[in-house]
Amino acid sequence: MNILHGIFPRPPSFRRSRKLEKTLSGCKLYFEAPPYSDLFSSIQDWETEPDSFDIFSPFGYQPIKYRDFHDVDEIIDFPSIQSLGVFSSRWAFKGIPIVQGYGGYVGLGITVDVIEDLPINESLFHNVTFLKESCRINDLANLQDFNEGLKGNPFDLTQYRWPNYLGPLNCQWIEQGGADWIYLENQPLVNGREDVILQVAIGDKHILSCNFFLMRSGANAGNAYRKNQRTPWDNYINFIQRIMDSLRLELSPELSIRRAEVQSQPGANSKPIFGCTPQQVEEAKHVMQMWSGRGYKDSRRDKNESHRATPEEVSAFIDKRIQPRPLHNSYPLGEKIDVVSRLPSELRKRPLMGLE
């Protein structure tokens, strides 16, 4: 079985890989990827975006969205950050034949995000400013995603909110294709996608984001903890890394001059990082352990018993998951800074854990 785990889930072949180019108001983004291939996707219009965009025109932008804290089924627009879709595709992975025909998928969404409320005297070409906005986008789009939790007492009327994701993890700066990018990951705690995010400033108010999302599929693995146990992520992350390694960015002459001007300021070229807090780590351990029996049956246990993992098992996984894993083209890890949230106070809510 260990040999099979080295082969499966089998990634899409790069033999049909294409060289792709996107023009963004004089900036050029080049990368390589196989054609879209996932028959299980309910979306049919992958890879239909044009090859050229005017990123300074409001046309085509949509506000990013976040999940309402009080009603987790409601999705709300956040108009201060507008997003323009540049490229989208998805690739299926093949699991062990007969036993596990579908191994899940990797998707890629490339966007340009414009920060409408950036203070007039700040520029995203300043690395600290850029890091703060990267944090805010990730916070809104991913880390503000909560679930209602599990209640052991049916008479408990408390409105619990548990986080669906732990992050950012493995934050680092990398040099890729002529530009310095920020890299980070998010770990699902229930049963969601896994995020691998790569971002770079391409203007005073514009961020180019490569958002990889992977969903592992496996038999008897209906939650995030069991998927990590039963479906190794090596082939998924290696596939993502191959696309990442092909990225090359060329700023327009005007934006190259502007970037050099801002980067010459004191501290603008520093490489700070940010990450999750000890409180988030402890919350994540509780949430992942409580959901670790969902969609999973341990054949060694009676069907009426709990099929959750032990707190010690989950804790060991999280402790390993939060350790840095520098990429081959990363800079030495910079100073970890506390990013002061620019989210409105009503959005800066901590989940009510209801620890048992």
C-alpha cells in the first residue's frame, strides 16, 4: 500500500501543458499548466477568460465576499476590496482504481484585487503595507469562515462559532520569475478545501493573486483530519509547485519605475511574515478533533461508539502542520509581525468555542 500511495492519487500529465500569457495593463504574466480536465466539476466555463485586461478600469471587478458571523449561511459583499478574475481552471486526480476512482482535484484562480480604501499615502509596493493587505484578504475570504459547532447538550442555546480554517501557515517570501511573492497556506478543520496562495503587488493598489485550492477525495474519509491520514498530499502539492515554478511576471515600464521608487524607502524592502496565533492553534485542535468522526467509521470500534480521533492524535498533527517548510526559492524567514486588523470592528469577532 505504501507503494500505491507513492503513485496515487495520480496527478494530471504535463505532456499537454501549454504556455499561457495574460496581459494586465502592460504587465505580463506567463505560466504553464495542462488544459482543464475534471469531468466531475459542475462548472463548465473554465478557462474562458480573455488574455488581456485593463486593470485600471472598474469593468469586470466584483467585491470579495465573506461569511456573516451571525448567519453562517449568508454571504456578504465587502466593497472595499474588488476582485477581477483573470484565469480559472481545475484538474482531476485519479485515485486507486476500483477502490478510489476519483482522487479529488486541484484548482487555480488567478485574480487581480484592488484595495479601494488604501490610505492615500500608502503603496502596496511597500512590503509591510502589502503584507497587511494580504492578511486582510485572507482573513475575510477564508479565516472569517465559521461553522456552528457541535453541541453535546441539546438544551444548550449558546450561539457557538467555530473556525473552518487554520491559517495562515508556512508564510514566506519567495523569488519567482523576476518578482518577490508572498506565499501562505490555510488548513481546513472540517471538510473544506486546502488553500495555497501566492500574491505579489503589481501597482500601488493592485495585488495579483494565484489562489490554488485542492480537495482530496478518499474512501471513508469525510473530514479534514481523516483525509490527511488516508490520502497523502504529496502529488497534489507537487503539481501545484510545478505550476508555481513556471510563473514569470514582467511589470510595465511605468510600474517598474514606481516600484523601484517605493522600494527605495527605508524598510520598504523588508521581508516580514505573519502567521496564526497560539489561540488559533488551540481552537483548531479542538475543532478538528470534534469533527474527526464525520464521514468516518473505524472498523475496530462498535458502530455506536465515537469514531473521533483522540485529542493527542489531532494535536500532534496540528503541531506538525504549523511548522515552517521553506520552499526551494524562498528568502530566509523574516521577522514575524503582528498585523493590526483593518477589518471593521463588527467583523473582528472571535469564535465562541464551547470547549468541552
